[in-house]
Amino acid sequence: MKSKLPFIGLVFLLFSCGENLPLKSIYVKDALELEKAIHQATPGDEIVMANGVWKDAQITFFGKGTKDQPITLRAETPSKVFIEGESFIHIGGEHLIVDGLYFRNGYSPKGSIIRYMIGEDSIAYNCRVTNTVIKDFTQPNRLVNDRWVEFYGKYNQLDHSYISGKSNDGETIRIFFTGNEHINNYHQIINNYFGPRPRKGGPRAETIRIGDSKTRVSPSFANISDNYFEACNGEVEIISDKTNFNTFRNNIFYKCEGSLVLRHGSYATVDGNLFIGGDESDFYGGIRVVNTGHWITNNYFYKIKGAQFRAPLAIMNGIHMTPLNRYLQVSDVVIAHNTWVDCKSPWQIGVGQNEESADVLPPSEIRSAPPIRTTVANNIIYNSQVDETPLINHSTLEGILFKNNIIDNASENYGEYKVFQNGVLKMKKINEWLYAPEDSQNQILKDVFAGYDFDKIKHDMFGTSRLENNSIGAINGLSNAAEVSIDKKKYGPKWFSTERIINEPKIYTATTGMLAEKISLAASGDIIELTDELYPLPASLKIDKAVTIRSKDSKNQAKLIFTENQDSVAFEMGPKGILRLENVILKGGKHLAAFAPLKENMASAYNLFVSGCQIENFDFVLKAYPGSFADTLNFKKSKIKNCQNGIELAAENKGDYNAEMVFIDQCLFENVHSNVINYYRGGYDESTIGGFLSITNSSFTNNGKNENSDILIKTRGIINVTITDNIFKNNPIQLVAVLWGEKNNYHSNNTLINSGEIKVEEQQKLEILY
């Protein structure tokens, strides 16, 4: 018997190890082999896509695996199977797994890259996409609407994947509800890394959207947890929750210019999330509350500085008898055991109250219903510097119960509204963004309000128990918090690095006739220095990477003379083009533009920085085209003279606009005949920054002689406008600007001589887009 035991043990070991092995592994090298393998696959099979580039791979992956024996489609080697061109993968059936693909250098022609449905008769259930990358797989035309990942069916999952770079219209991920087969779906979006989503300059740019206004009463039970969101700046809503009973837990929002928004959904659980901002932006957001029944607990906010819709905590006013697509009154919400550190006006109540706009908005838009039956308790606000307005009340606080909330406002007592208990908190700095109460014996922290069902808040944000020794704030003691740090490798595929390699810029010298060649040779980030006096430019210079062009001697500026035929541009800005033009003279002629984006296929934004330059004799200084978008335009210490038109940013409607951040500082505009600055946003929408224009320390002389509108600086529909410390002299127009007083439009300390006036209209009537 003894001699047989090793053999029996070996057989048992082989069988036990083989339980999770594929029944059949099918290696495929092209689309035909892949299609055949999918068609023939049975439960437990594994289809392996060969390493290499799969061009125009339009994959419909249908099959019926089982829980114990799924059908898997995977990369031979993760990081070495590239899906490019016009490609997608749509999944239908049961218990399917997609693993290790890399989508790049292309876009989907079918409205989605990954879709958990092939057709109405082939919906996905219990299917999973994992270990996959989608990077910059965006439409050539940014106005084309699509989604990158579309969820249908039930019990589907996206995990350990990296997704970034969507710059066109439409959400990055959307969960759809088009019938009973899609509600109560329990989808899982977990352990993913959502990399930068650039500012879009218009609505419809959420990173995750769950449902729509027509699904506000539908149950979903989706779980969005343990994800990392970095610079998801597409619009004001990073996550837009429009269904019920969803969970948002343990996510990190790192320097994102938007918020987690409970838009139409109710009964959400928002627990243990980190919102990390900084001093670089006033648009970093937190949580915006609409609707009913939410529990918002154990969340931590650091240096979140957004206002109103992007406030660290924004509790909105609703609309009485609201239409489906607008704002339901906030009710029956619990906001407890959260911490705000060095945030700007962290609590903003009644956000969106707009009764003053009743003359320009329909009654169905008036948000006059304040929050009711809501409890805000056991929270901490801690400031290292005094915040004059830690709470902003836009409406009324009468419907909110405030209990045992502590504020340490740099040790200065705050008494307005009487909703805080002032106290001195000794906070331990654990890392650059995390501060936790250090004095466990501080009695003020132990005076915990025991509200209805508060005993269900059993742990703090880092897992420390609250059952025996509870305290106020998101962090219940230092034991677990002391070791906390962010390990970005926990999110997304292990094989994909999110680190950005920054190389030292190389400096090229360009003599006359060699500038175009040097631009072609330069890598992104390189510098080209001009050493000669005169540079004729017979053709457009194409900018599709980051490049600096500057005079080697700033006191002897190189002259660039653009001489191409009519209707052309000196610097043609392509997608992702970043041009820094420093200390040069740029001259043009009739029908020519100094700067312009491509007329079509501007898949992503460009950036332009002009410093110490002189721009003369052009038809347009900058001309935008439909579908183009500049993230930042910055003109500094420059002269713009003798041009027919200035900066023309007025090619869009429907809430879109052509540039996000526009800065004019210490510049001279002289003899620009029309459209000195024409910055336009057509339609009323609150989903975006809404444009940002800063004009400071500049002079405008003898401009506007052919301006039909009689307005020198046109900013119709732009939300953020600042005009300060400028001189306007001898401009033959009636109005320097018409500002939107109800929005963030300001002017101060300007000198106006023979140039009309700056007019402020408190309310402006625009087309409503929803």
C-alpha cells in the first residue's frame, strides 16, 4: 500500500490544481482566427491573442461560460497586445473575461470601446474586463459623442484597469438602464486608475455616469469603490449618480476639478473617500448633494477650494415640483463623521438658489426649495489659517439639524449661524495631505451625537472600530491612520506604469531657413533658439507637441515674416500642441492668422503661451474653428498691433466654447479693428468652469473702428471674467465690455478715456440647454 500512496497523491494534486486551469487554450494570430475561436469556445476555454498590433480589431465576444468555468479572452502578454485603429470589443453572454488588452492610437467607430452588450438579444451578465488599458483612444472630432465603456445587463465588472485621455463629447463610463434586464444590476467598478480627463470646454464630460434623468427612480446597486481618480477635469461632475442605492467607497480623488455628484439618485452610500486638492486651482471639488436618503460618512477633504457647485460640501436647493431632469429637494440626508482640512468655505448650503434670476429663467428652473430633514453631525473643520466664511448660506438652514460639529478656525472663534462648536484641536501631520487628531483625551472629540441609525457607522475611514471608543471626525484614532499613504500601484494594471517621465529639454539652434526642420526634429519639451535677425516663413509651422521657440538674445528679437498665400496660419496648432513663443516679432499680411487650430479633427486641446512678443499686420491674431479647444491661452508682456481682428474665440454653441483659461497680462493692443477679444459661450449650462478670462495691467488704444457690435471685449455667456488695472484710450466704441453680474464677472481700477463704459448686466438671458 505504501508504494501506491505517492502516485495517488500525485493524481489528487494534479486534479486539484487543474480545477482552475482552462479546458482548452486557443492561440490566435489574426481577426479570422479570433472570430473562429470565439464561435467555437466552450466553458473553461481560454483564447489567447498573440502579441503585436491588432489593427481595426472589431471584436464581438459572445459566449456562455459558467461561474466555475468562464470563457476568457486574454493577451498573450499584457502590455504587448495593442488594439489600434478603428477598434472595439463588445461583449454578450455569460461569465466571460477580457484580460490584458491595450487600446491606443485609434478610436471606436461604434459609439463605445468596451460595451457589455452586443445587441438586444446578446446582453452581458456576470462578465468582467480586467487588467486593461484605454489611453487617448479618442474621437478625431471632439464634438462627436461616444462613451468608452458602456455597462448593460447585470453583475458585470471593470477592475484593475487604466483609463485616461478622453477629450471628446460624452462620458468616459456610463451605466445604462433600458429595461428591466438592466436595473438592480450590481455592477462593480473597482480598483481602477482613472487618469487625467482634460477640460472639455462644454457639458457631457463626466468620468462616470450612472443612468440619466429618466432613471431617477430606478434601483441600481452599483458599486464604485477603491478607485483612483487623477485630474479628472472634464466638467463639474466627475461622477454623476442618477439612480438609486449606489455605493461610493474608499475612492481617491486627486486634484480633480469636479465633484462626486448625487445628481438624480437617492439612497447613496458615500463612505471613506479621500478628496485631495491643493493651491494650484480654485476649481477642485468635493461632494454635491441633491435628492434624498444619502449617507455621507467618513470622508476626508484636503485643500478643496471650489465654490458653489464645486464646493467641498455643496448641499443644493431644489425646485418645487421639479421636472425629471432638474433638481429634487434635498431631504433625509445624513452627513456625519467627515473631516475638512484647509478647505475654502467648506460648507455651502442652498447652492444653486436662483430666485433673483426669475425674470430670465422659466419657473421650472427656479431653485427655491431648501434642504429639509437633514442631519449634519460629528464633523470636523480644521484650518491652519482663518477662513472668514467656513459656512456659506445661500438660502436657509432651518431644515437642517446641526449637532456636535467642531471647528478649529486657526484658533479664532467663529460664531455666525451657531452651527459649530469652537475648539482647539491638536492635529498630527501624517503626510503632506493627511492630518488626524492627536489628542485622544480631548473631551470635545468624545462628545459624539448618537443620531438615528448612527450605530451603523461601525468604522472610521481607515477601518478603526467606532463601537467602543468613538470620536468626532473621519478618523477615529491614530492607530491605522499613522501608516496611511497612497500607493498608486494598487490601482489599475500592475504592468502599466502611470509615472510620467520628464526628460531634460534639449536646446536646438535654428538659423534662417531651418526653423521648420528643427521643429520636426525636436522632441516634446525641447527648446529652439533663434540666432539670426530675419526668418521668412513661406509655409505654416505645424505644432503637434510641446515646443518653445525663442530669440537667443531677448534684446535683439528675431523677426518672423509669414508670407504664405491667403487663408493660412503662421503657427498651426494641432491636437496636444503646446507652443511657447518668447521674445520674437511676428509679422503677417492680409487673410493670414498668426495662430489657429486645425479646421477639423482637433481631437484634443492645444495650449499657447506668448511672452515678450510683438504681433503685427495679421487678419487674425488667433482664430478658433468649430470643434477646436484651447486649455490655456496666455499672452504676457506682448504687443498686438495693426491687425484686422484680435483673439477670435466664438465658433461654438450648445454650451461649448473654444478655450477654458485665457490670460492677458501687461499687453498692448493697438489699432486692432474688430473682435479685439471675442470670447463666446452659447447656451446656459452649469456643467463646466464656463470659461475664464483675466485681463490685467494692459492697455487698449485706438481699437474697434470696424466693430459692428460696438463692444470692445465680448464675453457673452462666459462665467469667470476679471478686468482690472487696465487703460482703455481712444477706442471708438460705446462699451468696453458687458459683464454678467450674477456670475463671477468683475471689473475694477480701470482707466477709460474716450472709450465708452464697462456695463454690468446682473442677469443675462441665454438659451437653456437641458
